[in-house]
Amino acid sequence: MSATETGIDTEVVVAGAGPTGLMLAYELALAGVETLVLEKLERRIEQVKGGGIQPRTAELLESRGLLEPLLRRAVGHEPVGGHFAALPVPLDCAPWRTRHPFPVAIPQWEIEAVLEERAIAAGARVVRGTAVSGVASDDDGVVVVTAGGPQVRARYLAACDGGRSTVRKLLGPPFPGRPGTHQAVLADIRLSTVSSLVPSRVGHMSDLTRHAGGYWAVLVPLGGDQFRFTFGRTGQADETDRTDDDRDTPVTPQEITAALQAVYGPEATLGAVDNASRFTDATRQLEHYRTGRVLFAGDAAHIHAPLGGQGVNLGIQDAFNLGWKLAAVVQDRAPSGLLDSYHAERHPAGAQVLHHTSAQRVLAAPNPSEDVAALRDIFNDLLRLPDTNRHLAGLMSGLSLGYELPGEHPLTGRRIPDADLVTERGSTRLSTLFRAGHAVLLDLAGTVPAGLRLPPRVDLVRAACTDDLGAAALLIRPDGYVCWAGDGSAVRGDTLRAAITGDVAAVH
């Protein structure tokens, strides 16, 4: 990163210092890519949003050594199963062979704090109070103009600047979907006096929903005088709700008090508001995640109803998919066409989340009709069936996600469980092999040819494993997905070389 007469030159600019942008910055810096993060906010806002890490995201974070510092900041609730549409039957992730079968409750700002600290330590630069005001690109790079700040020249720009992305609005790519039909508020509050109607213990969301005085509300005890309060107006959505234009309007204590006392009575007295934000059920997705030298990730690429803790997880997983690919292209270790695989893999993953959150939006409606109530009963019965529960648990946790990669082996494109291994250096876990963000060629049967030349950032690990991982050798991408697998009789040097050097696999 260097300063010039006209501004700053760097390799990658990341717009937005939310979880997606900071995760991407860490991945790029880990690979040695000069990375500059531009954030319009002067300081991090401790607002209620993105309050959970799903199991697959936890696995990915653990593979980089980032999960432990996050767990130390996690909200101190007992682990509970995930849910689908706030239905009371919990989702069971155990059949997916994960060490993290439960979502981890942690506020978004805590995630951001850890990721920013680690990204800076890895070499990324984060500049706050600097808003993007213009973007221009050509065949060689992109120029980012900032409001009152430096002009930045880079090879690529990653737009991770949220659901109301400035970069997206400047470039104007198609962002089709459905506008919000209602608006609600999510707030962490403290009560100075408590009504007899306020729940004394945490129940399930569907059990805690109350209706009164023109409001629906959910009040979840967090311990002591702290509560998480979600509320909205009952009745039909109006046109103001549908525009989403007032999402950034501050939530006032008076607004919270009106809803609180309408539902829980005048004895429910608001003591303080720790933080509050608005949300809608708008659902949209970019048609293309790449526009020349600009790539979109996180909420800048897709927005959806906030059900089941999907948003932060989808964005972090976007960053894991994009990071190693962008680093390989910037460092000329792979052709620029590799970046097209980011869209090819992550657009369907995003579409799947938009699809199931749309279904949950109907089932979790705060004012369900008699027909929706009947549908909820049927879904509860279905969730008690092991196959149905497993399917939805895999969907909500991200553990069932796979990518369409070339190859006939059934493991190709799938995640690999974090198995116990024994190497020449002693006992370890598979997840620890990815700390440096390299690809791993895992030889479990001694069948990988000796003397096989590997490109940089592909590590050969010979190990024994007590679990059956389903192959004698596995080539695993830096984001933890198998791009080649071979059985004992099929592990040959020529097939491995083709997988390692092929443009599609592009693990190097």
C-alpha cells in the first residue's frame, strides 16, 4: 500500500467494516494481499442485529483460529437447538457430524471487534469515517472516490457495505426482489419495574408473542433487568412500510415505551435502551455478484427477512468463498476467470437462503391467520420426523451446503467434518490444518506419490484417521470444501496434478 500525489494505491479495497468486509479483509491479508477497508462510520455501533453464529460458520471460523476469541465474548445462554420459523421443535445438527451442533449467541459488534483486530494484525488497514462517494473501473483496476478523503486506486473493489450499499447504488446493477411488507423494531432494553405480564423466564418465541393495543411484541429475558424486545404494529402493511425508506430513522425511547406498555401494561417501566434498530422483511438479490472489477458480498449482494440468524452467516461464508479466490487472482496464481466461480457458487447459496426465509416469513407471521396456524401445527409434526429435521437442520446451519464441482466422487464439493488425525507431529484436528488459509492435500492411506510437486499454498499432510472420511486422499480448498477425492486404487499422480493445476479446482 502506497501513497501517491493523487491518493492511495493498494491491491484490494473493501467497502464496509461489518462482519463480511472484515472477514474478507482478514482472508486477503492472511494471503499477503494489500487490503484497505473503508468504513463510513466513525466508530462501531453496538446495535441489535446479527446475534448468532450458525454451526457451519463456527466450523469455518475455527479453521482460522477465530472461533475461540469469539466464544469468550458470547452471550451466556445455555446452548439450544436452532429453529425453523420460530417453531418450538428444535433442529438437531448432530447427524451432520459437527463439533458445533448449536448456534452461538453473540452480538454482531462483538464479531466485528474480533475480526477487525485479527484483520489489522494480519496486515489489513481499516480507515473509519471515510464514505465511498464514487466508483470508476477499467480493464486494469478500479478507482474509489471518498467523501472528503483520499482517492484510492486498486486492482479490485469488494462491496461489503450492507443492505443499502452505496457501491451498489453507484453502479446500479439489477437488484430484483420484493420490498418489505412491514417494519419492526429490535431493541435491548432494561426495565426498572416489571408488569406481571412480563415473562419471568425464556420461553420459545412463538410462546412469548403477545398482541395488544395495536401491537405485536416478543419480550425475551436476558438476565437481571435486561430484555430483548421485538415489536411491530398489527394490521395490514401500508405503503410507507413497503418503501423501507425510514429504516434508518432512530428508534426513540418513547416509541419503545408506547409498545411496551400497550402490550405488557403500565407497570412495565422502561429504564434504559442499550441499543435498538429497525428491520423489514424485504427480499432481494443481485443478478450478478461480479461487475467487472467490483465484487459484491454479504447484504450488499442479498437481503432477506431476518429469520433463523442467516444474514451474518451468509455474509461470512461469502467472504470465505471469495477471499482465497481473489487473493489467488491478485497474486497471479490463478486466472481472473476464477472470480466467476464466486458468483456461480455463492449466488445459488444466497438464493436458497432467500427461498427458505420467505417460507419462514409466512410461518412466523406475528399475526397468523387460522390457515397459517394450521400450517404451523403440521410443520411441528414434520419436524419431529428425523429425516425432515435433519434436512432443515442442514439448511439452517449451513452444514448441508455443497458446491457443483467437476468430479465423480461423492465427496466432491462437500464439506469435510473436523476429524481427529494423527500425523508425524502427533495428534491434531483437521480444522487446524487450515490456520494459514492454504489448501490441503490430505493423504490418509499413504497412496499420494512421493515427490509430487505442489504449488505454493497447497500443503501435503500425511495422516491416519480413526473416522472414515470416505476417501483415501482428499484435496480440500482453503474454505473447507473438497475439490478432489480419490480412493486407494484411484490415487495417481496424473489425476492429482490435473486437480491441482486445473482452472476449475484452482486451489493454488
